[in-house]
Amino acid sequence: MDLIEVFLTAGFWAAMIRIACPLILGTLGELICERAGVLNLGIEGIMTAGAMAGWMWVYQGGDLWGGVLFAAFVGAAFGLMHSGFTVYLGLSQHVAGIGLTMFASALSFFTFRMLLPSSTTPPKIQPFQQIKVPGLSDLPFVGDAFLNHTPLTYATFLAVPAVIWVLYRTPVGLAVRMAGENPVAVEAQGIDVLAVRCGAVMAGSALMAVGGAYLTMSAFDAFYFGMVNGRGWICVALVIFASWRPGKALLGALLFAGLDALQVRAQQFAGGAIPYQFFLMLPYLLSIAAMVVMARKARYPKALLVPYRRGERH
């Protein structure tokens, strides 16, 4: 089988979907924050905290969906912290976000070591199991590729239309979008801009944390240091690639995941003739190239990175 035939295997498409899910959730979360006018560079740390929190909940005897909710709660708490610095105090969103990433990551590792001080290998949990769609999962190719995944995987893809509906079909979504475009107009309607931005950052951070929890509760069955492995930064880039649109964010996440799944298989075909590091960097190089092309046409929220203070007129 040559490299072209990889695209005709169900395993490749199934792997692409699994790799894409944490990216989809993280990108949706970052997109919500930025549509409200707040850049959240704490995403890498929030995803790490969500991965640890969800896994620890289940490891301590909780149920899987309870672990997802607990991860979302932890993410929202970090989102509230980020909002306190950037929305209410008007501090630099870059500095606050990077500081939050460092704090959340360090706190996650510290908590893990405090609760499991003698652990030398990552303990395992029973993660979400694959479920079959009756009458469809047994279909040749399609069933194995797209209809034989975990419940959290299906929930991830359902989150995309849900976010689209909220952002573009509800008054809450309109307030969020206007808080990132023209916060003065939001205030003129008697709506608290700071509360809208804070709520958006908390909701977005909750999604980021669930994206991290997907790694420990659906993709894998353990938590270990460095497992997020830069996915948060990829999500920030995917928001730009998507021009701040949820539908395009889904396509961007699938594109990166496809490249990542392909590079693993390309290493096997190379047979060691090419250093494996070359294949590892390919998805990132191609994603950067795609982002540069798309960013030239992107229309970013006008009030992104701009602190808002009540009563001010810009």
C-alpha cells in the first residue's frame, strides 16, 4: 500500500476525527472569547487543567460525564480569573494569558503530585467507550471511519452547530459579537459589556477545558505531563485561519488533524530514510502556511484586545 492509498482506509479517517476533537473544542472556546473582544492565551494551561481535572474526577470514583462537567467548571474558574485581569482591570491580555497558562499548568502538575505522590507510571481509568449507531456502524468503510466513536466525540461535533446557533441566532450571541465589535453600542442598549465579556470568556474557557478532558477521558486513559503538547497554541492559530467563524474552525481543525494523522503513516513509508522529526513538523508548517494565506483576508473583531471601561467613548 502506498501513501495515496492511506486516504482510502477507514483507520485514517477515524484517527483524523479523534485527533480533531480536542482541537475543535479548544478552537470553539478561543473563538467565543475573541468574538467578545478578549484574547485568551491561557488556553494551553486551561486545556491541561481540564485534562487533569476530568481524569482525576473519574480516578477518584466519579462518573465520566461528571468528569466532563467538573473539567468545564475548572475551565470556567480559570476563565473568571482571566476576566478579572483583562476585562475588569484592563491589563494586557497577552501577559495575563501567558501567565495563566503557566499558572494553570503548574497547578495541575502540583495537584497531580499532591494527590498521587508515589505514582511512577500514569494510573489508568476506564475512559469513554466506542458506541455503535444501530444499522449504520456496520456499514463498510463509513461505519468504521465515522460511526464508531465515543459519546464525547459525537458531542464534540454537535457543539459546532450549537455554538453557531447561539452566536448567530440568539440575543446572547448578538451581545457577545457586538462586545467584540462595538462595545459602546452594547452599553447604549443598557447591557453590561464587562459582564458579557466575562461570561463569554468563562464559557469559552469551559469548552477549552473539556477539550483537554477529551484527551484523558476519550482519546487516552491516563494523565501525564505534556500531553496537551501545544494543542492550545494550534487552536489560537485555527481561530485566525477560520476568520473567527465556527464552521471554518471545524474545517481547520479537521485539516490539521488529517495532516497529523498522515504524518504518522508517512513515517512508516519512509522506513527511517528521513528523520521522523521532519514528519512531525510537517502539519505545523503546512498549518502556518495556510494560516498566513487565510489571515490576509481575515476580518478580526474590531474591539479585540481593546480594554473597555464604562462610560468611555472611543
